[in-house]
Amino acid sequence: MTSTSISTPLSETRPGAEWWRTAVIYQIYPRSFSDASGDGIGDLPGITSRLDHLASLGVDAVWLSPFFTSPQKDAGYDVADYRDVDPLFGTLADFDDMLEAAHARGIRVIVDLVPNHSSDQHVWFQAALAAAPGSPERARYMFRDGKGEHGELPPNNWESVFGGPAWTRVEDGQWYLHIFDASQPDFDWSNDEVKEEFRGVLRFWLDRGVDGFRVDVAHGLVKAEGLPDYTPPVDGDSMGGEEPVPYWGQEGVHDIWRDWHRVLAEYDGDRALCAEAWLPTVDETALWVRSDEMHQAFNFPYAMSEWDAAELSEVIRESLRAFPAVGAPATWVLSNHDVVRHATRLAMTGHPQGHGVGPKTPGKPDPVAGVRRARAATALMLALPGSAYIYQGEELGLPEAMDLPDDVREDPTWFRTNGERYGRDGCRVPLPWTAADAAFGFSPTGESWLPQPADWTAYAADTLEGDPESTLWLYRSLLATRRSHDLGTGTLEWLEGYGDDVIAVRNGDVTVITNLGTAPVALPKATLLVASTAFEGTELPADTTVWLATD
Ligand code: NOJ
């Protein structure tokens, strides 16, 4: 067993130096990581069997997307039982085994909590459907009478993030709100029963030993009084613009996070809450990580930046101002299960979050150029102080699977927009582990819930293992160097004089230079620590990042 160098016991509390301030956190999307059972869907025993891959990569923690009981209408983000494992993924005992095996390797484990909505198969929602309008059962969700003479029109004009109306009518004529799919009814967070239930869910997983939670739709939950109509500034863009959005970022949501913060503080070991809050600016995002709220928030303005030196520098500067100003670490992320993989995205323009790309998307990027840019972007990201997120498969240089046939798609976005938006399946294709095996070793039977592109032999972990210039070796080297030079705790100094297409910074004793332009850039004389792509000579080629030892 390879072991990472965690220097403090997992249970130790270290105010000001908590692990999550500097951690590199690897996102596991369980259904696509590794399938031990052979049914074509990844599972918890599959994760346990691959933990050495993560230990040798050198990550500090993993975040697992939902594996709870669920009809899988939104790949598990529709939870029917928050306190159990779906049989697709294994059992609670499999979870405990995985947690123990991760902790034995010094890897912390964060699970994904989905409090904005449940599945329509949750006992509470089933009870609400069976109960009458105005009943306590209905009061846990957002049931309303409709508009129009006979209540035949939805209560307001809100659109679901996945397309189509955000309201569905039930048999007795009332409507319920679902900001996402119709199978994902929104809870009413003004209801004390809902609040108490989630405190219990937090404690259930904290008692099992998890190190924290990634909290889904952490800017949702509370809706504006009176549920006023709202039309997004750009059709189909769920994030909003300058106008307040009546279902995102309402003041009352912060009280929930203060409450949850107190629950986590009852436990040892610096447990963490990480906000998934798609907000347009870093300053707004920082409101989620004030000292009595969450601990981290995904930096989506960073993730959504184009491959442009001015835009990226600006968001890095803003992040290093706004997050520390409230006592939180800056975070960095380039890919996850909701966005086009950055090995593809950074070589394209115009990619609204969640819409996806597919066979008919114009301007297919060159995969070689894409992965080169992605490696440079990751090398820049991992040099930045704070905490960084890696999405499974990016260490293999995986591109988005753009050629998935229509009939294998599962993302509700695809169905709710009648195929107008491809959605997110292309970043969720099961990982290739071994080039020579069926399903590239993802499952023992060759089953795979989404088909893997035939050319993924080139990205299989065992192919890359034999190539020191591969993306896998690069990630290992970046993570080891980040750790040995304490880049996570560092501060950034901006270096001038390299031109408009270059980002040049110093973090402690490491100088980091990224060339986002097309012309080569002269490098200072210094020892090379890491290059995102190997090159000859003293000039930094396009789409390349170097880490240099600074005297
Ligand atoms: C955000 C999750 O990341 C996404 O995958 C999911 O579809 C929505 N929230 C709804 O839960």
C-alpha cells in the first residue's frame, strides 16, 4: 500500500491550519469510477479496490458524488433515503470498509448531501402525495395552488434548471415546485421538521466517520417570499445575472449553514462543509464561507474562465482577495461531473454550464491541443495557494466523450429540452483503467453504463503508467512538488515583464509561468521543477506551464 504523507492524525483539530485549507480533493463519481459487481455501474467496493491509485496520485481527500438510495433519475442527486446506500453501489458495510481503507491511506472522505430536494420516491414525498392540500405532510415540500380560473396554470413562471417548467401538477390539482427534474421536489426549508431531519442526516454520516460534506445547490433551499415571477437574462442560463434570482442566494439560506456549522463543530477532526453554489462572482461566493458558515465553496467563476491570461489573472487576484477576507481558503476547480471536461472545454469557446457538447456541436477541438492546454491549466491551478479539486479521469487527460449516441444518454437535461441541450453525460463516461480489457477494466464483465470511446486505450491508466511524459505522471509530480514546497499554504507574488499572454507568479520558492499565447516566451535561468509538457531550449512554448526553483 502506498501512503501519502499526512502528518497529523485525522481526528486532530487544528484551528487555522485545518486540512481543508490546503487540501487537494479528488472527486469520485461512483457510477463511473470502478465497477466491482460487473453490472456496468461503478460501486463502493470498486472504489475501495482502486484506492492505491489515489494514494499514489497523492491526493489528500476524496469527495464522493451521491451513492444513497435513489431511483437514479438524476444519477443519484435524487435521494430517496439519505441514510442508506443504494444497492447499485453496495451496502453501508461497503461504505464503512471504503472509509476505513481510505483513512488507512491518509485519505479523507467527503460525501455529497442533497438538501434542496429529495427524490419523489422519498417516503416524505409519497406521504405528501397521499395527504390532502394544507396537511403537515405537504408542508415539508413546496405545494401551491395554481393560477387561472381552475388553478390550471403553474403558480409562477419559473423554469427548471434542466429545462421546461419548474412546477408539476398532482392529481388533486395542486402544484409542487422542482427547481430541477420533476422527480426532484424541493423541500420547504422554513419547515422545522425539514431542518431537524437534516441535522439527523449530518450526524448519521459524521458518526460513521466522514470528514465532511459537499453540499448540493447550497445557494438554493430558501425561496423569495411570495415566489415572484422571474425570467433569466439569458434564455436557458440558470445562473442569473445582476438581478437577484428568487430561488438562489436568499438571505435565509445562510442561517441554515450557520446551523450546520454548529453541528459539525460538535465533532473532532476539522470536519468540513463545501458549498456547491453557482454564483456569478467570487465576492458573492465568498458569502458562503464566512467564518460561521461553510468552510469552502467551489470557485465556479474560476472554473468557467476562458483560456485567457487577463481573465484568469483577474479571477485569481479576486479569489485571493475575497476568500481570505472572510477567513476562508481560496479554492480552485477546472472540471466536475456537471461541466465539459477541461481537456475539451479549454480548446472551445461558448459552453454554458450544463448544456454539454455532442456530435452536432460545431468546432470540435483537436484532442492533442486540448489536453496540452488542460495540462498547462492544471499545472497553474495546482501552484495556487488554497485548496484544489480534481475530477476523476482528468489525471488521465480524458477529453469529453463528444460522440455519445442519442439513445444512450441519461441526463434529464437531454430529455427535458427534447435533445436541444446534450447535458452532462459526456463528462461522466466510465474510466479506462486497462487498455487490453473489456470496458478498459472498468468492470469485470465488460459492461459499462455509457459506452467508452474506442480510442480510450490511449488514456487507460496502465497505458499512461508506462509513459513518464503522460498526464498521470504529470499529476503525480505536480502533487508531490506542491506538497514538498507547501504551495497550498503559500502567498502569491505577481511577476511582471512577461507580456500580456503570460501569467507569471511566485509562490514561496517556486516560480510559475504559464504561456497562454502563441509566441514562445523567454524563461529566466533556473532549475526546472515541473513542465506541463516537455520542451527543448530556454523558451516556454504556447499552452505550457513551468514550475521553476527560485533562489
Ligand atoms: C448539482 C449537481 O452537481 C448536479 O449534478 C445535479 O443535477 C443538481 N445539483 C441537482 O441536484
